[in-house]
Amino acid sequence: MTVLIRVLGNEPDLYKTSAQGIKRPATWTEQEYVDEWLNGTRAIKQALETACPNEATAQAYKYYAPSFAGTNNNNFTMRTALLDGQNDDADIGILSSHKYVA
């Protein structure tokens, strides 16, 4: 069995604070992030089910959960995102975390 792992974004906690360019409003919440995650992963899975139904099974299809940057100028946490339902579809295969030291 082939296991597909996809990345959908990275460091979403910086989307509203990044020095490289703000991607979300300052009021953007973890629940809104989770809603975007679920909408995106569900759309990808639906397209995969149409194009490659054998690869779209729950056992073969998993995601890397995006790492959070963990900087002091944001307030998102992986724990809260998971509690808010990020893995409701049980399609996260790998959790990754990092923190910048500076």
C-alpha cells in the first residue's frame, strides 16, 4: 500500500503576523484556521477520490500537520488547533513542531 502524505501550509500562526507579508487579518482565530484546513483537505480528498479512488482510503491518505512557528508575537498552538477539530477526519499522520531560537 502506498501512503501519501501532503503538506497544506506551514506555520499558520504567522499568517497574521509575518514580517514577510500578512496573509490573514489580526482577528483571525485558530478555529478559522481549522475551518480552512478542513475545507482544503476535504476538497483535496474529494478530487483524489475522483481521480485515484484507490489512493483516497483512510489508511493510505494522511497529511503532515503544519508546524507552528511558536514565536512570541502570535497565540496559536497545535494543541488548540487539534482540540478545535483539525484532525476530525483522522487524516493527520504526522505532527511536527519547531521553535525558532533568537
